[in-house]
Amino acid sequence: MREKVEKVIAEIRPFLQADGGNIELIDVQEGVVKVKLIGACGSCPMSQVTLKRGVEARLKAQIPEVKEVVAV
């Protein structure tokens, strides 16, 4: 499952990089994906919206086994 998550994150990454940020996959365990938002995304007040409505929504749509995405 980690490989599937990495593939989807690679598709999302250019959008985050366009705003001066990035995303790093930390772990995937029992459907919970742990990521770290870095760069501009790490300090952005909208980062939780990006995480839930962007990253989590995309991952759940493409990988039904994903239950949640959390920032660490």
C-alpha cells in the first residue's frame, strides 16, 4: 500500500511545490497515512484544509483502503 500512496503523493507534489511547499510521506499503517508538510505548506494557516480536502480526498479516491491522513 505504501507504493500506491507514494505514487498519488508524487501526483500531488507539483501543486504544493508551485506554492513553495512540499510533502513527505512518513509512514503508512493500517490505513492511516502520516505525512509531513514542509516549506511554505508547513507554516501555512490553510495547511489543514490542504491536507484534508486535497491530499486526503485524493488518496481516499484513488486508494479506498486509506482511512485518514494525518500531519506529523
